[in-house]
Amino acid sequence: MRKNLTRTGCLGSDRIFIPTGDGDCTLSDAPVRIFPRMSTTVGRSNASDSPKLGNIIDTLAALCATAFIVILGIAACWDPTIRVLHLFESLPYVVTAALCVRHRKFGYMLGASAGAFWLWTAGTLTTFVRNGFERVSMLLRTGHVDRPDVFIAAPAAVVTGGLVIFAVWGYSRLRNKSWSDLFLFLAAMGLVAGFFLAIFAAFAPQYLNMFKPIFGN
């Protein structure tokens, strides 16, 4: 065969013609790969899904913080005496929601600290959370609740627990983690504890009674 042949070769049905120096093609039994090799590497797929998962986690953390702010607002509507307290109490959660959707390290730590502090005070130092879930049981059994202001502790515990989980999960996905973050987390915990103690003392001193077993009289 003498035709206008390219220097790269001529493709036959199942063999390849390799051009020689005088313009002829010689047959080769080398197998022909008609379709490109398809990668079966799972890691690439996970890498493309990873940012999406991260965004979902951060959004859920922000939604939990926002839901708790709404609960604080509802409780403040029922009890005018705690409106100013709940206004200030919502501030750490507003900051948490804003920082988590921006993938900020301190936002995750603030969210975990604020959520854990509320669960600790409402679920351990007081019976607020337990009484809230007792009202949930009452609602399921009887169809009504005698204390909506106590019932609201149940969803509050759920969303603050979710905030802790998603904040820790979001932090665990960061690439720039280091042991020095421990000091940042301790600083966030101290900031949250000091802030809540300050607003309790300023706007609801009676709430400080729950800390008497810790600090004494």
C-alpha cells in the first residue's frame, strides 16, 4: 500500500500499520485500544464531593444555631422578664452561624463551646432539659402540654446538641488543624463561660444560683 501516510501510523480494523522509512506500512499485531482507559479511582470522586459535604455540615451547624436563636426569641415572648437576657444570650449563636458558613476555625470552636455550655447548665445543673422531655412525653400521651415554656427545652436541647456535633465535625474536616488549636478552644470555652456568667449577673442574678454547688456560697 502506497498512499499519503502520516508519520503517526494508519489504523486498520484490528491491527495497526506502522509506517516505514520508505513510505510503506508494516502490520503489527499490537492490540488497538479504541476507547480511552477509564479510571476507577474512588478517591477522585470523593475529592469532588468533599467540598459539598463540608458545605452541608457548615450549613447544618448554622441552622442549629439559628434555630436556637428562634427558641430564645419564643421563650422571651412568653416571659418579658428574660427578654434582655435572651437578646444577649443569642449573640454567641449569631456569631457562630456567621463564622461556620465561612468555614472559620473559631466559629466551630465557639459553636461547640456555646452549645455544650447551654446543655451543661440546662441539663446537668438544672432539670430544665429533663422536664422538657417529660412534657414531650405528656404531649404524646395526652395530646396537650401544661407548660409550653418548659416543653421548649426539648427542642432547645436537640438543636444545641446538633450544634455541638456539626461544629466538631466541621472542625475535624479542616486541613489546617494543629495542636495549638487546643489553646484556641480553651479560650473559646472561657469566653463563652465568662460571657454567660456576666449576662446572668447583669440581667438575671437568680440564674447564678445554679452555680452554687460549683463555686459555693
